[in-house]
Amino acid sequence: MARPPKDNAEYFSHGAHERNSKEMRALRAKYGPEGYAVALMLLETLTDAPHFTIDESPVTMELIAGDFGVTTEHLIDIIQYLTKIQFLISSDGILSCPSLIERMQPLILKRKSRRHTDQPEEVMAAE
């Protein structure tokens, strides 16, 4: 039986100067180191999520807030700010990060090309 295609990733690249991007400087100015930590944990959560998106349902927000160790209200406030500064996008109750999806394009393209070849399952499973 064929393994279902992966639509998430095990990791995301993180540049040494990520914290100094204009979005992260603005976030840190408003929320301090905790805001930056929440943003990185959101990136980790999105990376592990199908198609690098999560739903913004109240239950999901409460579960993520509990995992991150912040209140649901604080998490939502940070997400709204990240959306305002266009680091995140919220559309139809789905949250995504365009820069994360852009970073994942080489992996997505590699997987697509392998699906259209006769690569053994073991090779694809290693990704």
C-alpha cells in the first residue's frame, strides 16, 4: 500500500537574522520576547500542519494557547497583530504564513517531482 503524500514538514529554515526582520522587530517592540517566542511557536505549528495552515476555530486557538503557555486572548491578540503587519494571513478562518510557504517551496516542488517519477517508496518516505 502506498504511503499517503506528506503535506507538512519536519522543520523550517530559520535565518540567523530572523529576529531583526521588520515584522519581528515590530512584534518584539509591542510584545517583547514573549511575542517573538509565540511567533516562532506559531511557525513551528504551521510547519507541522497540513498544507502549512491551521484553522482559527475557538477550540484550536484554546489548544494552541495552552500548548504555548499563554492565554487564548493573548494568543489571538498576537495573531491579530501579526496579521495586521502582514506576517500572517487570515482568510476564511484559515491561518497561514506566506513567508513560511515560500520557504517550503523547494520541498514541495521536490515532492511533486518525485511523485511523478518511479522513485521507490523508501526514498519518498525519508523526506
